[in-house]
Amino acid sequence: MLLVDRELVERVRGAQAGTELLGAVQSAVELEHATVPPYLTAYYTLRPGRNDEIATAVRAVAVEEMLHMTIAGNLLLALGGRPRIAFPEFVPPYPTTLPLNLGESVKVPIAAFSRGLVHDVFMRIEEPAHPLEFPARALEAVAGPPPATIGEFYAALTEKIVDLGDAAFVGDPARQVVDNAWFPADQLFPLVDVDSAASALTMIAEEGEGTSSSPLDQEGELAHFYRFAELWHGHRLVADADAEHGYSYTGARIDFDPAGVWPMPANPRLSDYPADTRPRLVATRFTDAYTRLLTALQETFDGRRENLDTAIGVMFEMRLLALEVLATPDEHGRPTGLCFQFGTNVA
């Protein structure tokens, strides 16, 4: 699971004003974003028409992480801050330790889909402190006070916002990024007071981890951890009166065809591909689109809300460009990789 420095959680709990939460909420924006490139890469490397059930599941989680990033950005606006997205340091150098994560508890790569990736990385990203039906991994030894979890971080943030009250919401409500053509009104809504912010933060936590008594989130859907567990077990999680927590992985099979995955080098960088070659050209096009996506999101949060449509359009473009990259071998027949960097001049 992701381990969070308990000192950060205690700073959240000790905040005396909404402005003292801005750094923590910016870290939440960065965390939610940092999961998107690994999830998108896993989705893009599933060949169209092969492993479609798995591709649908991974894509759905990636989209919800984008929703969570938007919610965190809206909370930052509501508290009087400004999300910082369009700059090189916003994109971690993969493989990476995710923002907020303490030590090396989870190292996250950019890699092609595999069941091992799902089990060893994706499930650990989304793992609650006490997952239902099977035990949590042992925590790595960390000096100092015992670490917290992402769920505890969001719970502390929610509690502090309740404690500070509506007076903490000093941001301009007109700046909130809300477009229900892309996300339903019960998932993406203006954060203008304690009730709306607490509801949104609870949704983020439950969509990732579920609850202590159920694998389902507020919408009655499986939390991310259990969706990934379905892919690992190869069976749907279904109600089971004989199981300890009322569910078991005994539903319909989810078959995985390893031949239906594009091969891709892990953690590629543009500098891996010589200038003036086809791999460098197609990889640069993909990186440019990703940079335009982050730029459009920055402009959206800066008050130009119409740029959200631009960002969504770039998302569709990225899928097409990703397929072109993955289908392009170098002169030695080796596959080209998807480079998630901000700017095409980054090494």
C-alpha cells in the first residue's frame, strides 16, 4: 500500500486555516495525476480487439483518477489556491515513488500491461489498510512514528475541512471546473462549502479503497483495488453468502491473452531514440500531445473552463498516437515506448 508520512497527516490535522492546507492539496493533485500515465500505458498496450474486458476495466480506473485529480484541483481553488500542473516537475520521472508516498513502499513504472503489474503495482497503489478477504502486505520498516495511509490522509483532510467550516472556502466559485458532459453531476460538482468538499473527498477515498466493510464505493461500484484484484484472480468478484465478507472471486472468468499486448520497453525517455528517426518522431508526437493535455488542464483551472473540451479532445488524440508509437519498431526491430514527459526537450 502507499505509505504517507504521518507528520504530513498531523500537519493537516493541526492546520488553523484553509490556506495552511494548500500544500497538502497540491500534493493530492500530483498524486492523483501520477497514477494516470501508468494506468493509461497499461490500457494503451492492450491491443484493440484483444483483452477488451481488461482494457475496459483499466480505462475506467484511469478516467476516475482524472476525476479525482479534477476534484483535488477544485478543492485547491475553493481554498484560495491555484493548481500547478503545466511544468516539468509535475510529471515524475518513472519509475517513481508516488507523491505523498513514504520511502520505497511502492515503486511505479511505465510498463506494458501484465497481470504481474496489476498485482505488484496497481493493487498496491489502491490497497486499503485492511483489504477485505485477504491480508495486507507487511509494511516496510520506517524510522520514526508509524506511517499513515492515503485513506487516512484523505480522512484527515476531510475532518479538518469540517473543523474549519465554510469560512475556509474563500475561492471564487466561478473558477470551479465542472462539466457534466464528461462526468456525472453526482461525481463532479462545485466545491463551495464543507458538505460538498467532504462528499467529494469521501468519494475519492472510497472509489480507490472501498470501505472497511464493503468492496463497493458510493455509487455501488467496485473500488479500484477490487477491480484490479478481479484482473489478477481472473474472475469477477460476486456476492457469496458463504464467504467471510460476503464476496468471493468466483464469478465469470476474465481471460487474459498475453499475445494481445503490445511489447514496450519500460520507462522510456525521448532521449532513448536517436534524432531524425521514425521512433523519435512518433514518440515526440505522443509526448507533445501529453504536454498539450497538461497545458490545457492548467488553463482550465486558471479560469478558461472551455479548455476542458480541448483537454478531453487531446485525450482521444493520445490513444491514436499511442497505437502509432507501439506499432513502430526501431531499425533493430525493437518496440518504441510511450514517453510521459512535460515538453519534448526534456532528456
